[in-house]
Amino acid sequence: MIRFFLILTFALRASSIFAQKDAEKIDSLNFKSEELYSSDVSKSIEFSTLALELSEKIDYRPGKAFAFLNLAVANDIRGNSKVAIGYFQRAIRLFKLENDLENLSYCYSQIGVCYFSQYQYENADYYYRKAIPICRKLGLEIDLADVLVNQGITFTYQNKPEKAEENFKQAIKLYHKNAYPQGLGGAYNSLAKIYYDRKEFTTAITYFERSIANFEKYRNYFNLTSAYGGLANCYIDLKEFRKAEKYALKSLKVAQEIGATEREVFTHETLSRIYFALGDFKKAYESLNNYTVLSDSIFTREKSDALAEMQARFEVKEVKLKQKTQEENYKWQLVILVVIIFIVLLVSVLLFFLFRNKRRINLLLEQKYQITQASLEQKELMMGEVHHRVKNNLQMIYAILDLQSRELKDPESVRLIEDSLNRINAISMIHQNLYQSDNIRAVNIRSYLDELVQDLVRHFTNNHEHTIELHSDYEELNMDIETALPLGLIVAELVTNSCKYAFDKQIKPELYISLKEVGDRLVLSVSDNGTGKKSTASGTNFGTKLIQSMSRKLDATLVETNSGNGLKVELISSNYKIYHE
């Protein structure tokens, strides 16, 4: 009995020593993963994955937290923002349990950046607001300045320039106070963009030049391309096209040297506008073509990375299943050896083989399920790629027509092309909505119509003496593309007609749009407070014929109410498709 106790004590001590060594190994792997962010992202993910597996074996919570953090940052660098968000959320839960506030604030800040990359600006701001008080509490002023800059950039995309400007100026003060000039370049660059949007080009140029000097000094070449591009756009608006060309070419050179393909895409688009303005149509076409080719290549690479990530996850699951099976077999072998002492050997062996066969069948079923899931996800990605390519081709057609319209002198021809551009844009937004959404089978009609109508109203507001006030009420519906596309074209035509013809004598123009499901019918209403329809004739032009054609496709009834107080058009459809999860 004494011997058994001594052996058990020795085993417990040995277990403790091994667990300590495993923890040290996990910390070392996480440290190596962090060091490899900027040089070898694939190797960084490999080390983090191994650290995570070891941490789960010994239930080492700090090791798991930092492994999730490293996997999140590495996937964010790769451009897999959705994957990164999942890892950040796991890291946040563990850092909360560990009460590690410094790393918790860092996770909040970075997950905000990921949501920003997914165009989810409210979610991004939510996490920035969580990070800011922690930074203030811990006195992390440089980290606070970084979060303020990121939040300020989000404010600019939410059309809150005053808040953004306040953030950037606070960040600049903090960088100066803490003698951290490396952060000033980003703040200057973002502040310059605000002044550019306000058309205060002289001030914008001053801040762009400051950011360029800072980026060059600290070799921040990725952001340097953005600053050069900002200067180029300033000089385009100032009609100083040779200066614009100079900075655009600098941006292109740096982007190509560091392999920043996304920045290179934007620069080619800028160059196409510059060369068109200079009358060099050959170079304008070449730049536009480079823009389209690179856009397609970026999309293909992102999807390839996603497929590789999917395959890696599948292989890891296979390895874990294999290890688990081996461990289970070993346990049952030990059980059989003990049972042999008490029961008949034949019954024990029979039970063992029955259990093993059951596990083999379950394992085969699980593997088939995983293969089926991987195949379905691959098909989803391919469908998304089709929608993306269709959208890109429509944008190419849009760009060519836009270039052509600028050469035309006849106002009627220009108007016809602009109408065609609006229709192309309505179709393009459908495909953009589908490939950016998690659900490629259905269009969120509220999001689609809201973006489409605001784009049209913004376009016509620039050409109107007074601002057109928009009132919209859309029901949250996911619609089949066969329904969404005709609806989008009808709305585009009706809104365009109101903006062009209804408000000539209206001081306060207003536009009302609603889309609701009433019983088993879909009701679309578009009305304005303009002068009303001047002619009762119908079907005499292309726009009217298009509306009637799309209405027939939806088995819809069109009802017009015309008066001196404006025109109201109602479409009541009984043939529409709603996608249910």
C-alpha cells in the first residue's frame, strides 16, 4: 500500500512538471507567431494553431487567449476579416476571464477595424467605444490615440465629419504629448481627407504633405501610397492635371514596390481620370483596363485564400478525429485488460468489437458530412465570384459610357446616356449586394433600395437648386433576384422622373417611397410634392415602356394619382418571391 502511494505521488509531481514545460512551450510558440506577422503570415498561423492545440490539451487559458489573438491578427492581415472577427471574439471572452485589460482593449480596437473592413460601421464604433475608456483608465495614451484615429475614420464613413475632425486633433495632441511622431502620419492623412471632402483643397494639400513627410521618414510605405493618391485627387479638382499625374505615378510606383495590389487598383482608376482630362485617351483606356484586371485578380486571390482556410480547418478536424479514435482505442484496451479478471474473455472481446465498429461507422458518417459541407461552401464561393464578375463587367460598361458621355455635345444624347447609367447602376447594385452578403440567393430589399435611391437623389441634388428631402419606409424583406431586379428598375425610373421633372418650381422638394407586404401582395409607392404629370399620355418613351414591361413581369397593377400637389404612383404585385431562411 505504501509503495502504491509513493508511485502516485511521483506521478502527480511529474504531471505538474510536464504541465509547466508545456505552458512555457505554448508561450514560446505564441511569441514566435507574433514576431512573424509582418514577414510570414502562413508560418504565424501555423505556430498559433499548434499553441492553441497544446493549450486545449492542458487547459492553459492564457495560452488559448493569445493563440486566438494571434490567429485573429494574422487572418486580418490576410484580408479574411470575417474569420478574424470570430477569433477576436474568442480572445475577448478569455481576456475578460483573465482580467487582462490591456490586451482586452487591444482586441476591442482591432475587432473594430475588422468590422470597418466589412462596412459594418456601427459595430466598429461600438467596439471603439469599449476600448477608449479602458485606455484612459490604464493611461495608455498612444493606444488611445490609435483608437481615436480609427474611430475618426469610421465617423467619416458615417457622414460625421465634425466628430472625425475632433478625434484626429485629439490624437495629434496625444502623439505630440507622448513624443510618438510615428502615429502623426495617419492622423494628418485622415484630417486631410476631411478638408478634401469640404473642398478646402489648400488646407487638404498642407496636411497631405505633412503626412507624406512623416510616412517617408518612418518608412510607412503602405500609407504613403494613400497620401500620394490624396494629393493627386486634390490637384485633379484644382485642374492641375500634370501635378496630379506626378503624385499618382509616385503612388503607383510605391504600391508596386511593396506589393500593395489594392492601392495599385485605386491608383489606376485615378490615372484613368487624369489621362482622360489631358486628352490622352490611349493611356486612359490602359489605366482603366489595369484597374479592371487587378480588381478581378484581388477577388480571385481572396476566394482562394478562403478556400485554403476552409481546407486547413477540415484537415485539422480530421487529425483531431484520428487522435481521438486512437485515444479511445487505447482506453478500451485498458478496460478490457481489467474486465478479463472478472468476466469471461469471449464476452469482453465481443463488446469491444461491437463498440469499435459503431465508432468506425460514426467516423465515416462524420467525414462524409464534412466533405459535403466543404463542397457546398465551395459552390457558394463560386456563385459569389460569378456575381462579383458580373458587377465588375457592368462597372466597366458604366465607365465606358461615362467617358463617352463627356465627349458628347448634344444635351439629349447626354441625358439618354445618363438614364442608361442609372439603369446599369441599379442592376450592378443587385449583384454587389449578393456577393457582399452571406446569403447569395437573396437580396435584402431594404438595404438595396435605400442605397439605390440615396445614390440617385444625391446625384440629382448636385444639379438642383434646393436639397431634395427623402422620406423612405421599407419593410425588411429578403427577395429573390427575379423580384428584386424589376423592382429596382421601376424605382430607379420613378425616382429619376420625379427628380428631373417634378421640382422645377418647388422650393422644398420632397420625395416619398415605401415598400410593404400587405397580405399576399407587395405594395410599392413613390410620390412627390411637385407640379404633377404634365401629360396624361403613357407608353410614349423608353422609361414608360420599361416600367410597364417590369410591371407585367411582376403581374403588377400600376395606379397613378396626378394633381397639382404632385404625382403618386402605386404598384401592387401578386407575383413576387421572398426568400425564407
